[in-house]
Amino acid sequence: MISTKDIPSGSGGGVSKTLQPGNTKLKINSIALEDWPFAEGAYQLKLDCEGVDLGEGFEGFFIDKDNESLGRHKGQVGRVRASQWAYQDKTINGSEIKRDLEIVKMLKYICEATGCLDWLEGQDGKHETIEGLVAQFNDDAPFAEKYLRVCVGGREYENKAGYTNYDLFFPKFTKAGIPFESADVDEMASRVLKYNEADHIVKKKKDKEVESFSADASAPSNFNL
């Protein structure tokens, strides 16, 4: 006999362990520079992020797959690029763009949103290189446990299993809005961009593209995907 009582709720597919493009809240767990292989001296600024606590029914990735005693992440996780584009020295329409200055600007935006601008100001003149400044930012982690309201975009790619996945990034700052702010900002006063697939998703081409991304490109390397 078919019972129509006590039917479990939900689709049964479970909640994804990884962050997806869209509007959400998250915190930054770590931050690092990563070489961009398509231009000498270019960097991407990668942020290992974690969403809000999803409760006891959620089983996230292990914090360290090689040391399971540390437990699991309580929220979805993902590696989000600070910008869709890499940071590099270049000239656009006669204007000179300096890699290091642009990275420091992004650090300032992060510090403003996480309430640690004093930390950045205290680093003035202490570092010979941008690599040293970013490494110190990660080590001191003044952004820790500070939740942000964000808009996350993504570049589609096909993973090893043949499924569409996303290389995540924060959209650029525009007059229309900003990619992130403190989660403490009143939602009615929020300036965060409203996620729109047409604006915030870079569709994969039918043919293979020059750039390629691994199956775990949007998740920190120690996550067991």
C-alpha cells in the first residue's frame, strides 16, 4: 500500500557543500596571491570563503582532509577571486594601471567591509613587496569571523565528471552597486549588487577555451571534493 502520510520534506538531493553564484553571506577564512599563468608577473587574489552555519543537518567538507579531527566546515565553502580579472601592470586607453596599487585598493575594500581598516593603516611602510603585505594580512587575519553580504559571480567550466561548475569571483565595483559589504549593514540600505545571471555569469563556450580550470577550482585545495 502507498502511504501518503509522514512524507519526508525536501528533494533528497541535499545541500551543495560548495558556494554557488548569487547573493549570500559569507566570511573569509584565508587570502592569498596566486600566479596567473597567462601574463608574466600577474596575480589573482584568492579568498577561501565559508557561508553561514547551515545547522546540524548539513555535513560540510572537512576543514583539513588530512586531519579529520579538526571537524567539518559548518557552511558551504568556495574559493572566490577578488576580481574577475587578474592584477597586472598594464596601460588601458593611455592610463597606467599598477598591479600592486590595485591589490592594495582591494585589501582596503575588504578591510572597510570587515571593520579592520586600522590594521591596514598600521602596515604603512612595513613591507617591501605586495607579496609580503598579503601574507601578513592572511597571517594576522583581522577579517576573521566577520560576515559579509555579497554578490558572487562565476565563470562556467566543465568539471572532470562532465558537469557545469563555476570559477567564482566578485563582480567589479560600479555606480550601480558593490560586490560586498558588512553583513551588519541594514538590508534596506544595502548597496550590494543584485545577482543577475546575465551580468554575473560568464558562459562557457561550446568549443574548448584557452583557459582551463580543474574540477576543484572554486574550492580550497584541502577540501575533499
